[in-house]
Amino acid sequence: MIKLRKKNLPTALRQKLKVLQDPIDALMLYQDKVETAADVWNKKDAKAFQAVRGILEEMCPGVHRCVYCEDARGDDIEHFHPKKFYPEMTFVWENYLLACSVCNSNFKRDKFAIVDTTGQRHDLHRVKNAPVIAPPQGAPLLINPRYDNPIEYLQIDIARKFYIYPRLHLTGFDLERAKYTIETFQLNDRPELPRWRETAFRNFIGWIDTYAVHKADNDHKALKIHASALAKYSHLSVWEEIRRVYLSRIPATWEKLKARSERIRAIDRRFNAYPELLDITFIR
Ligand SMILES: [Zn+2]
């Protein structure tokens, strides 16, 4: 997961969303808001939403990759705050992300947890036939790649199995957020994900090696084309991680890491030779 590029919604589209949202907000009862929001969402004009989807695609990492797993195509407009609990966020641009159907429908669904001002955690859920009431005020546990910088919470173990772990220094609420996000999307338990991260690592190393060839040839045109291709790679979080690992290296432990891991040696050799590549980041 990486922090997404910021894109604004054109005024005309924003207005279209407002036209759909306003009647929901005007309802008196929370339960009516929930029911109407679901209804209006299901009946919305999919064509009008193509433009919204198009802008969300531009925000996605790589080429239209899912904002959560970075792996599959981001196909579903996903409400970060589920509309089932937050009907007031149903037609709000800032609440939209593009996720793959696996992350959206199999893993996140309506799962959402918040921590209230007293520090108490609430895992939101609805019991059948129980009164439909609004959730308490609170901060979401799930990391939101639109606003949060996931690399501040998550690290990828590139020396070993490409699992994602909470960053070591985290405590309290931040640690909870990292754990909750990893668990929600099963970022280590979907076996394909660590494998694709490993493949991404090899692709990035290969990219640097081709960069080296173009640079040795002094081929500026090829270098330019090659540089722009990097943004289209999948799992850009792996790029951000190798960059972070190298930039934050501490001499004493770095030597030990290098001795233990061929991958760390691979990064070390290449960034030593081409430190200018450390300027490339996709975090906006
Ligand atoms: Zn996904």
C-alpha cells in the first residue's frame, strides 16, 4: 500500500455527487438515511460514474492497481467509510477509493473499526432486527492510503519472505492501525501477495540494471522512456521499501544485514552506484 496521488474532482462531477447526497442528508432519521443511501447507490447511473472511476484510476498505484493489495486491478469504487454505517459519506468524493473485488467484497466488506476519544475500540456491526443507530464518533483503525502514508505504518520484510509487518517503532493506536490493516486484507495470508512482492523486487532490480546500461551508453532518450516506465510497475510499495531501507541504513547493522541477505547486497550495490535513483518516489 502506498500513499496515493492527489486528484481533484471537477466541479461538475462534484455537483452531480452533491445532488445525490443532499436528499440523503436531508432525511431526519438515521435509519432512513442508511436505507436511502443503499437504494440511491444501487440505482445510480453507472455511466455518470465512469468519469469518477476514471479519476480514481489515475490515483491508483501502478496501472489501475487496487489501492489496498496493489496486485489486482482496482475495479470497485469502494467507500472507505462503509455507506452502511456512514450514509452521509455515500456520494462524497473524499470517501472513494478503487479496490479490487477481492479486497472489497471478500475481505473489507462492511468491516470497519474505530477508536473513540476515550480509546475504546468499536468494531462496527449490525445485528438483524436491532435498532439501526449511528456509530459513535471515532478515528478509523484502517489505514487510508488517500490521507495516511502507509510506509509510516507498514514495512515489507524484503530480506526474507516479503511479508508485511507493523513498523518496529510503532506503539498504541498506530500499532493497532497497522495490525488491523494487515489482518483486514490478509496481506500475508493470501499466498500470491508475498510472491508478487518478491517478483516486484526482482523487477525493480532489473529496472535499475537496465537504467545502468542506458546510462553507460549515455542514451538520454532511452533513459527518459525507461524512467517513466517505473511508475507503471506493480507493487510500488516494494520500491518505496527498498529506498527506505537503504536511506535509513545504520552502518553497524547494515553490514550484518548485507552479510545475511543477498537482496540487501543487491540494493546496496545498485544504490551506491546510482544514488540519483533514491530521488524517485511515488508517494504524493
Ligand atoms: Zn486488492
